[in-house]
Amino acid sequence: MRPILLALILLAVTRPSVAGDARYQCAVEGFYRFADAEFLPDKRSDLIGERFSVDRASGAISGFELSNELAQQRTVLDRGSAKQAFKVLSVFEVYGPYQAVKYLYIEEYAQTAQKPFFAVSGSWLLTGHCTE
């Protein structure tokens, strides 16, 4: 019994992580505000340079403006692949019947270690790169 228990413990500790266990680490490089039917760059935004992380299994986003910790609903729309982007939609109740959404799109299929992303939060558009 002891050898079996020891083997199970070693297997659990040394098991390689799978893509679902991975996290993205992302950095904001561009910030745009929606005004007059277009996104206008704001190179002085305090959000440029901010970092956040994304749990690929649950879609949980932690760190600054894009956090979806308080979301009513968080949905991983696509886990990403060699042909598809990783996509998360978060829905928040602002007050009463009104809702807000945040959408994150990471180019999982990019052939580079740094995966480009864009995110929409309200009338803001954020861009940058993520790594695993």
C-alpha cells in the first residue's frame, strides 16, 4: 500500500503542466479611447506598462483594469489553438438592469513567444503582448 501511495504522490508532484494549467503574463503597450466613432491613441495613459495575468483554464484575469474577479459571468469562449485565438468574455452588473462587458483576445496562434492581444473595457481599447 505504501509504495502505491508514494507513487501517486510523486506522480502528482512531478506531472507536467498542460496548456489548461498555464497562465498568460501580459503587458499593456497601447491605450485607445473611443470618441467620435474612432479609437484615438492616448500615449500618456497611466495604463501603458501595466501588467496582468490570465488563467487559461478558468479565464480569470488578475491585475488592474481588466480584472474580472467581480464579474457576474466569466466565459472562456475559445481556449485557443494553432488556428484560433484565446478569448474571454466577462459580464459585470454595473447597477440595476445595466451591464458592462470586458473582452480579451490573445493570438494564441501567433508563431512567436509573445502573443499579441487586444482587450475592450467599456470605451477603452488596450493592446500589447502576452507570454506563457
